[in-house]
Amino acid sequence: MEIWINPACSKCRSALSILDEAGASYTVRRYLDDPPTEAELVAVLDRLGLEPWDIARTAEAVAKDLDLKTWERTDATRAQWITALAEHPILIQRPIITADDGPAVVGRTEEAVRSVLD
């Protein structure tokens, strides 16, 4: 499995602790240093069953600069959102965990992190 983290994020550190305690094998991706491509974002969103605005951090400074909260959330604007997330990875909610067998979650809660362990 792979986990996209920001090491400064307490939710990310918590998720790593849960995975370590469970003895899970995983790869860490520091997505601010190694941003996902638009294609990777599309694939992860498909696995999550979410739209790009569902994983956007709208309180970030760059989100305010882009006026992200005013963007439409439609099929017509989906590509615009994905481009913004790829160009400004700080906007991506974290941590995102993708299991090798298919499931993916935004691991903001202990329950969500544990759900990929089953």
C-alpha cells in the first residue's frame, strides 16, 4: 500500500503509527515533494469514489488566492479542479492511503486507516 503524507501533519503521523502498530507494509509518498500527476489524481479519485472538490483543502492560502470556494463543482469543472490539485499539492487532503488490492481512503480518522488493513 502507499500513503500520501505531509510529515508536518498530525493526522499523517497518526496514520503512520496505526499502520506501524498493525505491522502493515507500505510506501510513503511525501506528496508535496513528489506531487501526483493529473492522471494519478484521477485514478486515486476513482478508487476513493470522490470528486476533486471532496479532497480539496479550501482553507489553504493558495485556495484563497485561487478563490477555490467559489469554483463550480460540476462535471464541466472537474478537470479544472484536478489541474489545481496537481499544480498546488498542498490543496490535497491528507493522508490518502491506497491499498494494493484496490481500496483507498482519506485516512483522517483511525477507523478510516484501519479500514484498509482488513
